[in-house]
Amino acid sequence: MLKTCSDITLLLGLAVLGALPANAQSLTGNVGSANISAGESGVEFRTGFSDNGEAGARIQYEHAFSDSYKLRVIGSFSQPDSADWDFTGLTFENWFQWAEEADDASGFNGGIRVAYTFTNGGDPDEAQIRFTLTDKFADRWEWRANLIGEVETGDGSEGGVNLESRVQLTRALDIAALNSSDWRFGAELFSEFGNSRDIPGLERQAHQIGPVLKIAWDNGVYLQSAARFGLTDGSDDSMFKLFVGREF
């Protein structure tokens, strides 16, 4: 259990050292894992809110066809500053795992995701590639890192590659509450560097950091909540997100 402020400080400090600078403006984004288990499926609902009145949501379904390939289908929605909710796009995300952590926690999980979003409303479609690394260490700790490149496609598309990264560090807690003994707490850092054709200075980039809490139950239900706070002028001041899902 995190018994002192020093434990929390360590989590935040290591996250900053491991990721600066690292995706910030995504209201429903996660620091994804690379792990795939054949036959597993899952459904998930995500929502997020920023201090400037914007809200986002997504609904997704995924299924692992083998130990090295999984398909996720995502429907995304947005609500700009108290306006009506709009459907923003349909994404097909292909997961591939190329490295697997051993049972004794040696090695790491490594993967790559290739996604394409059919955007609603006349905006350009988007294609994305993401490299994912995850590793459990020192019994209770886990780190995750994602490197992301995204391009627009079709009419009106912008040239160049939008570059992002995300990192998360969590620790298992000695907690048994709400019928769950699987609790993790930590910190995550999201960064958006900008377009490769014209990378802005650090203060105009979007960098956010904040705490994250994860809870899982024996029936496959899980919950994740997080808050992030802006580190640079180019990021939102604050945001909050909540994910609820079930694996089966």
C-alpha cells in the first residue's frame, strides 16, 4: 500500500523522467498495453471532460484472434462546449504483438498497432501507427510507453506526421475493497509534439501529467479513472477521464 507521500512522489517523478516530453489533449486516450491472449474479447466505454467545456466519448469492442493479433473497433463521439453530441468517426485498430514477457517477469511485452479512422463530417480520415511497450518489474510495478505517429488522408488532408507519446507508471496496492483486491495507482504523462513539418517550441506543445487509478474484478469488469494537468501553454489546464469495461 502507498503509506507515505514519498511513494506517490516517486511515481510522479519516475514518470516525468521516463517520458519528458511525452499526448495531452486526448480526452479518451489511454497508455495502451501490448499484451494479447488468444480468444479474449472485451467491451469498453470511455468518457472524458476538459476544463474548457469539451467532452468526448467512445465505445469499443475487441477480439483476439490469436496470441499475436487482435482487432478493435471504435466508435467516437464529441461534445464541443455544451453543444450536442456528434458522432466523429469509426476506427479499425489492428494489434500485433512481437515480444512477450515471461512468467518470471523477465523480458517485456512489445507490440505495434495500425489503425484507420473513417471520419464523420467531411474532415480528412486519419491513419495511425503506435508502438507499445509494457513491463512488470520489482513485484508490484508496471511501466507502459507508447510512441504514436498519425497522418491525415483524403481531401483537405494536412501533410506531415502528428507526433505523440504517452507513458504510465503504476504500482499494485495492498487494498481489498469494493469486492476487489486488484488495485493499481500511479501517474501518466501525455504529450503532443505537433506536426513533423513544423514542430513548435516546447511551450506551444501539449504536455499533461496526472494521477491514474485502476480497479479490476474477478468477473472481468474493470474501471480506470485519471486526471491530467497542463505543463505547457499549449495544453489544456486540466481534464478528467473515466473508463468502464469488461473482458470475457
